[in-house]
Amino acid sequence: MSELKNTVRADLKAAMKAKDETGKKALRMLLSAIQTEEVSGEKHELTDEDVLRLIAREIKKRNESAEVYAANGREELAQAELAEAEVFARYQPAQLDDAELDTLVADTVAAVAGDETPSMKMMGQVMKAAAAKAGPTVDGKRLSAAVKAHLAG
């Protein structure tokens, strides 16, 4: 069984004992998403890497929902979504700061371009290589913006 999944279960028990309603609700949703992923398609046990990808996807969903709620004047719902995303973010590895991201993108562009001049035509190749290097330490939207800025500039 995934160590991360065990950690989430233990944290859910702790949230229940502490009567942390936000944490309890969020962790139950996360465990439900993990279980759904495990039984969808061919039944299998998720690895820690799979769980991290799932957590990143759930954080992204919460952030997008919060934007929609905020745009429609539903601040209380937006805050609830952001609180859940915060609970999920505890399980993500530390995110790269801007300087580290720029260095990663510059190195990746140099490796992919080789002797050629970097251009927007390389966007897909650079994104694939940079995403593989960065793993879950950077959000895809942020990575994409950094790659576009580097290739365009």
C-alpha cells in the first residue's frame, strides 16, 4: 500500500479527533478520489507517484472552482475550495521558486535546442522534457508560462 495513502488515512483520523471539519471533509474527499482511481478500469493499487499526480489534479480542480465561485460573487464557496486545496497541498513536495523554475527551463531549452535557435516550434518538446524533470514540484500552467516566455524572448 502507498505510504502517502497511509499518511492521508492517519491524518484523517487525527482531523476527526481534533474536530477539524475542513480537514476531515477534504481528506475524506481525497481518500474517495484515491479509491475511485484504484477501482476505475483495471483494479490496481496506486503508487506514491500516482497519488501525488491525483493530489495535483484535485488541487487544480479546487483552484479552478474557487476562481469560478469568486467571479460569480460566491466568496464563501471560493474560500471553502481554497481551504480544501490548502489541505491537499500539505502532501505535495515543495514547489520550485521562480529562480529555480527559470534555471530548469533554460537548461531544458538548451538541451532540446542543441545547436538550433530556440523557437516556439519546440514548445511541445521542451514542455515534455521540463515536465519530466520537474515532476510534481511545479504546476503545469506555471511551467507552460515560463517555457513560452523563454522561447518567445
